[in-house]
Amino acid sequence: MMATTKHPMLETGCARCGNDLSVSLMSRFNTDVLCMNCEALEREHPAFAAAEETELLAVRSADYNFRGVGLPAGYSNWASQQRRER
């Protein structure tokens, strides 16, 4: 029997915080499905602009299944610190 994989956009909870998804967006770093708050936080990360540009170049090269540049090392710690400071 072949294993089935759930499509990322069918997720019901944010990959980063677990909150329910009424609206969701795909991460620019990887295929995580994010809530609006986590997506806004991701945009503040210093590596976000480079990830966004890399994705754009991939799409312009007809790579419509680009899986991202990968979550930056230490991202979870950085995000936790950002949340605490708010």
C-alpha cells in the first residue's frame, strides 16, 4: 500500500504555534503553513528578504514546486524571543 501525504495547505493548525487556521499562508523558508501572526513574525527575520528573493527567482525559472531555502538555524529560539518581547 502506498503512503499518502497530506497536502500542506490542508492543515488545520499553524505549523509554528499550533493555533487554528482561519486564514493561512505558506512560509517563505519552507513548506510550513502559518497563521497570520506567525507569517508576520517570519517577515521580521533578518533572512526573510533573501528567502523571498530566492523563491521569486525559482518561480521565474519555472520551479513552481520550490520547497524553500530551509528554516534558518536558531529560528525557533529567535521567534520565541520575539514573542516574549511583545
